[in-house]
Amino acid sequence: MFDPEQVTDASEEVVDRQRKLFEQWMSMANPTGTSDSLTDLGALCTTTATFKSRVQSGGRLSIPDAEREALDIEEGDIVQTIVVPVNRNRDD
């Protein structure tokens, strides 16, 4: 059985990590350090993409065409990637 206190602690830790990640994204979207939340949010939306991709041979991931076009990503560009496993189709 789950200990309710452990579940609460784990939930708070997840929320804290998400907040920190969002703050990092915001600082990347607004390197000047000025605070304009609407501008920051708009910049974040136009400089990031969220999508699911299946891991291919050799650990390769594909960025869908629409995201590459929207973010003007071309072959050879370096991008920063955050990977969060969504679904594992394994019989472990």
C-alpha cells in the first residue's frame, strides 16, 4: 500500500522540477533578463516544440516536418533535447 505522505512528497517534487524546467526555458527564451511574461511566453512558444517520436535504430529520434519547418531547423543544426519516456512497449 502507498504511504500518502510519500505520494504527496513525490508529487511536490515533480511540480518543483517542472517549475524549474519552465524557468530554464523562460531564461533561454529571454536572455536579456527583462521580465515581460507575455513576451516571454510568446518567445517560448515560437522557439520550442513538443512532440512524440519513436526511438529508431541506433537511438535516433526524428523531428517531424512541421516542427522542423516552424522552428527553421535544417540538417546539421544542433538542437537541445529533453527526453521523457512516455510509453514502453516491453515485456519486462
